[in-house]
Amino acid sequence: MKTAITSFIETLRLNDHYKTADKFAKPQRGVFSILLNAEAAKKMGDEMNDRISEVTDTYFNAVVLCRKNKLTEAHAVLLSGDTAFEDFEEAPQRLIRLFKLSAWANYHYKAGQFNQGIDLLVSGLSLSAGLEAEGYEVLQFRRIEQLQNISRILFSSKKYLEGFTLLRSILRFIMSGNTDGLYINDWNHQKFMQIRQMTENTLDSVFIQLAILNSSAHETPFGDLFYYDFFFKELLETMETDTYNRSILYNWMYIKASYFKEGPESFLNNISIFLKDEEISPDYNKLKENLLLQSIRVLEKHECKDLKKVQEGVSLYLNNLQLVTL
């Protein structure tokens, strides 16, 4: 394994490729907003759409305050949004209510009221499905986001297995259309696949969430081996790699699985290959970060004599990743 470690350390010292991939960064929320606004304007007119946007922006501002743990201020903003909400008729209220429910759910989540948060998010799933059937098909991608938010609340309440099971159910739906475990069965996989850019952005988001969770929960029973058994054995068999982003996600899983299938030497060599791919955009830096943090855990377990050099190299590499992301 000495050769693999030496090569790995040399890879960590390379800096040139950090500077080339930023041009490939993809848009995130723009397509969703454009499509949602276009449908709302078509159904209710531009003026009403503008009014709706003002209220949904209010709820979004409350979410931002919640993220900053400014709950008192967030509560006041939520109430102001609710007051404005009452001035609308039923049709616009149905659309606004989605954002109202998720904003209040975020507030309860941040306040430690986990069950209330989950209940609100679940209540929005059927409402969203109804609106999707009426033409707001873009909301199906937001509905997946709300499932991810439910999983985040489950993780915060230490219900790890429930949270990971939900994420696996989301991935199974994206891959095959299987709706088991998604709280409701009212999903349309064919329509979900029609806007492929948003489909793949959604898939990326779930994988990045998995990478972040793996880096933070590795000391629980739901660490690297759990990921291999619970996710990767299945997904490496079932996920098609017909798009570039899927090949990146597949390779990330393959590398992590290679430790258990082939041992630490193959694992380190595979990470080196992944890190040298200059075409991978900063959108996937969390995947790189996750692999690097796992490499330290692996070398600690195998009592590597060069562990300190690897730790220093990983630290420098992660700092460079953060600079590129900024």
C-alpha cells in the first residue's frame, strides 16, 4: 500500500486543476423560478403573479432568518406573511400555501419542534400533487426537496434509519419511478423525467446530502459500511450512467465501495483518479471532500505511518476546494 499512499500524497499536492472547473458550474434555482412564474402568470395573470411572489418572498425571508437562528424575528415575518395570505382568493392561496407550510415547518424545525415540522411538510405533499395535476408540473421537483427536508428533521431528531430510508426511497423514485416510502403515492415519474436538467439537479442534490451526512455521521452505526450495504450495493447495480453527472455520482459510489470490495490500496488509487479529473465542476466538491475525509479514517484504521502527511495534504486540498467554491 506504500506506493498508493505516496501517489495519493502527490495527488493532494497538485493545485493546477483547482482553477479550471469553475466554468462548468450549473444554475440551480433559476429554471424552477422561471417555469413556476410562467405557469402562474398564464393561469392568473402577471399582476397576480407579482403579488404572489411578494408573499412567497416574505416567507422565504423568514426561512433565511431561521437559518440564522433569529427565530423571534422569523416568527414576526411569518405572521406578516400570514396576514398578507388572507387577502388572496382561493386559487392563489393554494399556491402560496405551499410556501407558507414549508416556511412554518422550517421555523418549527429550528425551534426543535420536529413532529410539527414534519406534519406541515407532509401536508404540503398532497397539495403540491394537486397543483401539479393542474399544470404546475415544476412543483414536483420542489416536492422532492420537501422530502429531503423531512429527512433532515428526522436526522436532527436522531431517527437516522428513518431518514436514510427516506433518502433511499427518493433515489429509487428518481431511478425507476418506485413510489414506496414517499408518504403519498401520487407521483408521475414520466413527467418527472421530462425536464431532464432539473431531474439531474435533483439527483445531484440528494447525493450531495448523502455525502454531507456521511462525513458527519461516520461515528454512528450509519457510517461507511452502512452506506455500502444500504445504498451502494443496490445503486451501483441499478443506476444508469446516461448523463455526465450520473457518471460522476456513480464513480463516487464506486470509489467508496472499492474500499470494502478491494481494500485500502485500490480505494486510495481510485480517489487519486477522481481528484485528477479536471472536468468535474465545483458543484461536486462535497463528494471530493467526503472521499478525502474517509481516506483519513481508513489510514487511521490501518495505522499508516504517513498519516500526518496525508492529513496535512487533505487539509490543504480542502482549503483550496473552499476557495474555488467561493
